[in-house]
Amino acid sequence: MSVVAITFNPHLLSARTATRCKDAGNGLIFQPGEEDNLRWQSRPSEPSEEEQALASAIVQIYADDGRTPEAFAEALNARNLLQPDGSAWTPETLCAVLERLAA
């Protein structure tokens, strides 16, 4: 038997549109131990290479005392880690991308 690693939640999109049940314990609430605990519970797809690179850079920038959107945008541009369209990061574009990824 082969094991397939799941790196995202394949059921997430259908769960987002599901009607919630008003009775506790029914609907989308699972009993402990009866469902698989997926590694990436909140991701509708596997992270792209660009998303992974951005996340790694943000972690390093934060460790180097980057704490503001301006500091993150400046450091990403200095590392030549540009947006997918090749343009430089601004605090506004970075915040918009992070908000989209966090949804």
C-alpha cells in the first residue's frame, strides 16, 4: 500500500460553502479520533514555490528585526525577491498579498 502525503486540505472549498448545523456535534464538527487530522487544515492548495520563498524570506527578515510592512518590503526588494510580475514590493502590495494568503 502506498502512502500519499497531503499538503493541503482537499475538502476545504466544499466546507466553506456548507450550511452550518445549529445543533452542537452535527454538521462540520467531528468527533475526536474519528477523522484524519490533515497537516494543512486551512490551505485550499499546496503552497507555490513563490509562496514558500516569500514565507522563508519573511521569517528571516523578522529574525533580523524587520517589524513593519515598510521594512519587509524594503528587505524583500534588497534580496531581489520581487513580486511574480517582476515589480518591486511596496508596503501596500505586500499587505494585500499577505491578506490574500491568510484568507
